[in-house]
Amino acid sequence: MAKNFERFTQITEHLKALGHRLTPQRLAILRVLAESRGHPSAEQVYARLRADHPSMSLATVYKTIALLKQAGEVLELQFSDRDNRYDGSRPYPHPHLICTRCGAIMDPEIPGLNDMAARLAEQTGFAVTSHRVDFFGLCPRCRAASTHRGGGKAKDSSSGRS
């Protein structure tokens, strides 16, 4: 939890340095994003905070996320078939494992990924400013549920492969 509080403090200090106000609603949104082990959507952030902040609107959540993106304090994962998800604890490019059934997202450690980006830039002449590496499949919970329901091998519904 200390690491999450540290991240929350980093975000708030950066926003203060940029001259942004830190309203109670904005602080609550920052805390959810900084402390979330998952990658919540804006709607999930709003749902978590609605009871404690009844005057907060979904628009406030979206505006705060936009501010955080602009400040480089949140990483947005865009999807064509799902709500965008946000990572406030690791706002820099890193790989993700994404479950095609339940939408769970995990952050695996892949040593050498930044070196690979640097080598690609060197080999191609591109000025690589960012990258995104996502792996899609079934998370352990969905695989176990598929095995129990079907009595056999889990099937990935997004690709039609077993």
C-alpha cells in the first residue's frame, strides 16, 4: 500500500506544480487510479466513488482522466470493442495480458522490452515515442470456468482456437 500512496503523492504533486486545483472529487479519482491494481474504465471509477461523492458526475471523471493523460500521469488502453481502461500506477508503455472473455488486464514483466524498442528505432530510423504490446487470451479464472462447464479444454472465443 505504501507504493500506491507514493504514486498518489507523485500525481498530486505533479498536478499542483502544473497549477491544477485538487478538489475532493479530483483527489478521489486520482486515488482510485493510483491505487487500482486493475485497469478500471471511467465508468468503473465513477461507480466506485458515486456513494461517497454523490455530486460527482461521470463527466468529472472523464475530464480528470483527460487532465491526467495530458500530464502524462495515466496510461489509456483503447479498445474497439470495450470501454477504454486506465492505468494510473504505471503510466508508461508496458505490456498487458488481456482476457478476451472477462476483460481482466494484467501487467506482466518482460525484461528487454525497452531495449527492443530502442533497437527497432536504430534499425529503422523511426523516432519511437511510445509502444503498446498486448497479449490476448483467457485468464486463469475464465480458463477454469470453461474447463468446468465444458468438461474439456478451454476455448478462446475471440479466435475460435482451442
